[in-house]
Amino acid sequence: MHRLRGHSMADPAISVVDRFVGSRPHLTPAQERSDTASAASAARPGRPRGEQAPANRSEQTLVRLAYQTDSPVLIPDGRATGELCHRPDAADRFPVDWLRLSEHRYLVTVDWPAAHRFFAPLPGGRQDPMLVAETTRQATMMLAHAAYGVPVGDQFVMQELGYRLLTDEFTVLAASGPIDVVVDCSDVQLRAGRLVGMRVDLRFQRLGRVLATSMGILYCTSARVYRRLRGASMGAAAGAVPLLPAVPAHETGRTDPADVVLARSKHRPGWRLRLNTAHPTLFARPNDHVPGMVLLEAARQAATALTPGHDFHPASMRVAFHKYCELAEPCWLLAGHETDADQGPVVRVRGIQGEEPVFTATLGTAVRDDG
């Protein structure tokens, strides 16, 4: 894995929390349990039956006390839900809760799994970097709903999404469990008091180490406008999409053929997008178009299939979405090696549908040095 020189300082907001938590008196296990229970009952609504509380709840409560201010907030201590994150299954939902730090700045607590049915650990004990991209997507939509009042039922268009790992030690050991994420929202566009679009920049940190950064550009549209925009495509039935034969899983970096999103292309270069609409993570909800996460995974798998030995670790990815990818039309994937002025060797992946670009992705293996 290549390394790029850069600077990755710990976020001051998280550093304040670290100092606050580190200075608290030592508690016995019994006192810790008592403190956790009393703080949770005083500051947080009841957790749904059957859902376990995240680890280190006492420390997370102290984080919120450290950040308590007199500034007005819409939801001073909000909890992530499937509705807010657009992830009905708790196993696929990574944000836990959030705290508003300033007008457009938030601290989001994330819980990354050490094992997951789709975002599974990679060979060598490496954590799946696509967790950064998926967490960015979920946290952005959660804050759009909860902090900016976007009604549930409105639609989001993620125009750009990107991430970059900042450490070689992006392993399951170092990058699972509670993760602190500072989210900065900028270019916030409001129309008649309603959020139209914004940019988000996220910084992921655990135990004083910065793991990764990410960004996204999001636009919102009302359900009424979306129905008018999509027209007949709204009636697309995901269940009617044929399941194409998969490329061998090992060529794409996967172990389960059900996770493969590439099919052989018989009549043109590259691959055809394979849609398994019964997949519990990639198609967790009904859709009238191909979910963006499927396209991100397609870019990763195409880069892996292109790489000799099929061992490709995407330390960075930047994706621009140009149009909706329709379920009922073939989407072709082209990949090639290129050289980027900033990142060096990269793989560029393009999605084409109806001879028009659907998305363009740039994936690199270089980790930016935090020295």
C-alpha cells in the first residue's frame, strides 16, 4: 500500500472530549454501571426493546456533558433510527447518536462492527474501508432529517461522495467499536426555510487516532417534485429485475457469490452491472433506481477484477453521480489504470447506461501519511 505525505491532526473537538474523559475519577465496575444507568435514564429516551446499548455509554454521556452549551439546538441529544438513516435493519445502521456542537457542526457517535454480513473484514485483518463511505451516507441523511428538518419521505440525491484513509492501521482491531465523527456542514442552501442542498466533511477518529476523512455533496427534493421528476420510472419493480450470472466471487474480492455485482459482458468491454434485488444490505428498501451504494461496490469490484491477483484495497475513492441508474436498463462498467497528479496510480471506473455516463469513480491505494 502506497503512502502520501500530508497532515492529519486530531480534531480539536474530539481532543476536548479526550481530555475531559481522561480526567474523570476512576470508578469501580459497580459505580460505572450505576453512573451509566442513571445518566442514560436522565438524558435519553428509552431504547427499543431488543436493541442493545452501545459500549462505553458512560464515556459517551460525559462527552455530551463536555459539550453542553446554552446555544439553542433542535435536538440536543438525538439518537439514530432506521427511518433517519434509511437503514431499517439495525445490523446495517452505523450511527448511534449525535450532538450539535455549533450551527453547522455535529459530533456523531458511530459503532463499526468487527464482523458484518456485507462490510466484512478483508484479508490480513483489515477493516472494510467502504464502511467510511456508507457511514458518510447514513450520517448525512440522518442530520438532514433531524438537524435541518427535511421531512421523512423526501428524497436525497448524493451528487458526490468520497473518502480517504489516513492510516495504514485501518484494521478491525483499530477501526471497530465506538468511533467519533465530527461532521461539518457547509454551503447550506435553504429555500423558504427548507434544506435544498449542502456539503458535508467528516473526520473519523478513535482513541486519539484519526482514521479517515470523507465528504459528500447532497441535494434534497420533496416527494411531490421527485414523483414528477421520475415519472414512469417510479413504477419500476425491483423484483422483476433479472439476476445475471455472477463473475467468480474471488475475482471481485468477495467470498459470497450473492455479494457480487459484476456480470460478464458478452458484446462489449468491461462488465455488466449485476443486480441482486434480494440482497438484504444492498437492496434493504424498495427503490425505483439502483442505490448509490451498489454503484460504489461495483466500482470497487471492477477495480479488484482489473488488478492482477485480485487484491485491491481502496484506500481512497471519489465518486461523481451524473444521473439515476435505472433498474430495468443494462448498465455497463468500464475500468482502466490511470495516473493522478495527486494520488499517483489510480483505477478509473465509469458506469454507462443508454450510452450516457451514470457515474465516474476514482480509486487509489495510497494512504495519506499523518506525519
